[in-house]
Amino acid sequence: MSGTVATRVDERGVRSYDVPLPADLVAGLRETVASRGSHPAYVTATGQVTWNEVASEVDALARRLAGDGVSAGDRVAVLAGNGLSFTTAVFAAWRVGAIAVPLNFRLTAADLGSLIADSGSRLLLVGPGMGELAVAAVAGQVDGPVVAHADGDGRFLLGVPDGDVPDHTPGADAPAAIMYTSGTTGRPKGVVISHGNALQNSVTCTAVIGRRADDVELVMVPQFNITGLCSQTVPAMLLGMTAVLLDGFDAARALDAIGAHGVTSTVGAPTMWWRLLEQAELHDRSELKGLRLALFGGAPMPTALVERMRAAMPEASFGNGYGMTETCSMIMYVGGDDAVSKPHTVGRPLPLTELRLVSPDTGADAGPGEIGEIVVRGGQVAVGYWTSDGIVPLTDENGWIATGDAAEIEDGFVVLRDRLKDVIKRGGESVFSFEVENCLHQHSGILDAAVVGVPDEQYGERVVAYVVAKPGHDLTSDEVRAFCREHLAHFKVPSVVEVREELPRNPGGKVVKSLLRSDSDA
Ligand code: AMP
């Protein structure tokens, strides 16, 4: 997408890419099949399929979905690990104009049941190994979905007679998916992504990250997550790349896959990169050197980790993508030399994405050097939240969405300071948990760290750190606090440091700080 790019502006003033985008994701798959049908599309533990084969599986399942009565606007829930069952299910739902509801299989059956009920899904497609969880999730649901389990080859609804699939495709404005947020703060919300949102995000992935059709992408984050679906699965499909689908992240298996399939590009949460580097170092493995693009995002990236990645992959290009489910993945990016020289930033807004920093106190634009909430608009911002009253907007009337993240601009680059709700107010001073975490990550014995504020009679809140020691390292609270005193202003130094075996993280790699805070209260 270099050179001149056609853009359009809607009535709210939101700008997006226009031609030469496909009309929607279904048309996108058709175009890929026409241009790269015989190219390998997906590689999984059980084999490899071409784009022609993917399309014929998708068409066949779409006919069975139609035969089962699924039509435009119906919700089809999908409970499956990364793989062909998941991918075919989602693409086939799109083919009949239905809305895919990818589910997080790490949730409890009760939580899954609530999401399935919330989405009003009429069908639940259950991938290999998920049968028991699915049955428990819908147990006792009145008007619950029809549950269809994959057969031994991972195919769905094989006994169902074919129905008629409409010739027309859904169009850019049609909802494509309901993506439930991870619910690190309160109840998960169903974010409705349109075909157009996913196309806009994909174009950006291609243009700004510099992915190429001959790249081999490893999808090691869950496909049910916005990054796995909209920043990897969909862009790989639109470009006709090959994607290696890893079912369940495990550092050793990820390295195996990188080596075996010639992976050139991947995306991981910071914690995944720690584990990949540890594994490579511990077992003297060199697969990471094969990567051309090593991308990260989803959670704050410790500077120490960027330095370590650079040492391990001197030839690779790095990139940090910032965004949220509500923005269909990315809104900012920093890549190449800037990702290395400015590891503390999340970069600049993507092309056609507009950024404002807004003072949380006054609602006015923050002045130079001031911290404000990141507020953005662009064609990738989701069409709304799924509610019992229908789809309700998640932006103001001019298309702006408030992210809940506090940031400032430094030399034209956005520096995230903290989630607004996580900023610790200690005796009139603001302590940004990211800064303290970044300091803790510089400590040679610390593998993982999270910092929260907990109520304190004297100061209002006090700074509490949770750390995980690297294997073979003993950490004491006093020693870690002494380290922080060397690097941080005294009011930022944690008053308590607790050493843990691991930190509670969600599938997107984010620490669930609400759990740590409630532990501190106990
Ligand atoms: P979710 O909707 O669950 O993906 O969470 C979105 C939130 O994750 C954002 O509002 C940020 O707080 C955080 N986040 C996403 N990407 C990054 C990044 N590259 N660096 C730091 N935090 C990030």
C-alpha cells in the first residue's frame, strides 16, 4: 500500500482506506484464491492446506450452515483452539453473512455460558478437545444454541444437507464478529467488528508493518483474541501468506514450529517473548534467528526485553503494536530502528488514525508535555458494543473513542504512562505502574513484575510490587526495594515487594491487576 492510497471520509469525519480494498472479508478470500490458490495457506500439527483447499472447505461448511438454517445476522459461536476448525468455522460464518463469536476456551463453563447467552448464538461450533467444556457451558440454558461437535477430522455438521448460500457477500458494513473483551476490568463486553473494520486494520498491518505475501506467519497468540484474528489470521488471508497455527502457546513448540516451517514473522505478548528467549538460551536453540519480523504488543513492553530480543535476533526488525479490542487491534505502531531506539514508546498513530490526548480532569486537549487520555478515531474503530438493546456505539457522535490509557507525546512519539485506573495516587504524587514495572524488569533476577496501588491510611495509596524470580535466583523484598531506590524517586519505590511463583495473566498476556489488588486487600 505504498504510493497514493484512496481514502474516504464518512459523515462523522472518520477517515478510512477505500479502493483497492475487497468489498468484505468473503470477497477478500475469493481474491486470494484467484491470485494464490495453490500457495500453502495454513500449517497445523496435522498437515498443510492450500488457499484453494481452504476455500472449498469454507464453501462446503457454509452450505451446511445454510442447510442448518443459519442466515445473515445470526450469531455462530466458535469454541476451538488455533487451527483449521476454528478458521474454517469463522470464514464459513462470514460466507453466509453470519456473525462469528470466537470464544476464549480458558474461561470457566459458567463464564462461557454467559457469553453464549449474551450473544444469542443459535449455533455453537465446538472444536477438537472442547466437547466437555461446551456441554457444561450450555447446560441448563433455555433457548441455548444447537451444539455441533467437530468430527475426527475437525469438520462440522457433516450430516447436515446443503442449503443455498447467497451469491452476494455481506459488505463492509456488515458485522463480522463479536469479540468479547478480556474483562480485566469488570464484565466482558461484546465488541462488534464489521468486515470493514477488519479490512482497515489488515491494510494497516500490511502497509505499516511491512508484511509480505512470501512471509510465513506464526500465530501463537489465540485466534479468538483480536490480535490473533484481526492482526494475523485476516491479514494473512488477504495477502495470501502462509500461516502456521499453533494450538496453545508453549515456547519449545513455538521454536520447533519456527524452525520446521521457515517462519519469518510472528506476534507475541511480552511474556511470550520472555519465554521464547529463556527457552532458546537454556537449550541453545537458534530458531529465533530465522525471524524477519518480531512483533509485540498487548501489554507494556519492558525496555530490558527489547534489548534482549535485539541481542538474540540481530538481523530481525522489531515492531510494537498498540491497540485494543474496541479498535479491532492496532491504532499505533513503532517499528524498525525506532522500535529499538525508543523502546519506551508505542509509536505514532497509524495512517488515517487520528489521535488526541485529552485531560481526564477538564476534558480539554492536553497541552505540550502534559499527560492525557488517548482518544482516537479511524476506520478500524469497532461499530459498537453488542447489548440486549442492539448494537450501541462505543464512540462519541464524531467517531472518537476514549481508550482509558494515559500517555504523553515525546519527540512526536506516544509514551504510554499507565492505564488511567491503575495510576497510583500516593500522597499527592502520581506513580505510574508501568515505570516501576520497567525498573523492576531491569533487575537481573526478575522474570516478571506487576505493580498496583492499594489503600493506605497515611498516603491514600501505597505502591505494592509483585515479582517472579528467574529460575535459580533468590529474591528478597529488601534487595528489590534497594534496587528500586537506586533507580526511582523515593515515592515510587514499592513499600511492599511480594515474590510469587507466577502472576495472574489473561490470554492476551495482560496481568489481571484486579486480582492482585484483591489479594492485597485480603
Ligand atoms: P484489550 O482490549 O484486552 O486488547 O486491551 C487493550 C489494552 O491493552 C490497551 O488499552 C492498553 O492498555 C494495553 N495495550 C495494548 N497494546 C499495548 C502496547 N503495545 N503496549 C502497552 N500496552 C498495550
